Amino acid sequence: MGAPESAEQIIQILGLQQHPMEGGYFVETYRSRESIAGGIYAAHTGPRSVGTAIYYLLTPTSVSVMHQLPTDEIFHFYLGDPIEMLQLFPDGSSCLLEIGTDLAQGQRPQVVVPGGVWQGSILKPGGRFALIGATMAPGFDYSDYVHGQRADLVARYPSVADAIHRRLLEP
């Protein structure tokens, strides 16, 4: 058997589930047994795992909604079609990155989202699926997740309003 040819195959093989907050499909593949005390970052009010890792899958009908985490998150491209990631910075600037393997076209197989930066991703138009990984240290904790609000983000970043709309599907 070669590489999976559909999102459904990947979901089944890796045991992915719908992400309850962000969208897309995921499974946690690593959570360190060790933890660190709260207070390393101001947003951390309690202990956190030293590190976590997940598989994450996007399809043409799923989206990684605009969200923010207090610590850096590193994405790794594994399989499929490229992803467009929007990052919104505290100073009001933004960037649109492509995660994929066509280096000559500016895609990158690894992308870092600094802590405190809004992020959201979609599959590039015409794509069938993208399988990526995400790692965090300190590790991910649901209490750190902040869901973006469309009106607020559009008001703060009007130059990328269309890209925000594509990553926040609610009105």
C-alpha cells in the first residue's frame, strides 16, 4: 500500500477526530509525562506539559479557524496539498504563508507561529487534503486557546478582511 489517496483514508488510518474548537481533524500523538509549573508565560495559570504534538488534517470543507495561543507553535508538512496560513501580529501587520513542499514557489515545509499571534489556515483552492503536524513547548492546553471573533479581527486588520472571513465561518 502506498500513500493514502484521500482524507477519509488518512482519518481512518491515523484515528483522527474532528477538532472540537478549531476545526479540521486531529489526534494527539505525544504529550510529555513531565510538566512545568505555571507562570513561565503570563497566560499560563497552572502547570503545562513540557511538550505536545499532533497530526492535523485539513480538507476542502474544513478550516483551521482564527485562533491564538500564548506560546509558539511549529507546523510540519507531511502529505497532500499546500495550505494557506494567515498570521495576524500584535503590531497590526499580517502575513499569508504557504505550507507545502514547492520550495521554489515560496512554500515551506515548516512554519512557526509565535505565541500571541492570531493564526488560521485553509487548504489552497483545488486541494484535496493536507496532513501536517504541530508541536508546542510548553505543551498545548485547551485553557490557553482563544477563538477569534470576526468583527474584532476585521476591525483590527481591515487589509486582510477577506482572508479573515475565509477562516471564520460564522457571521
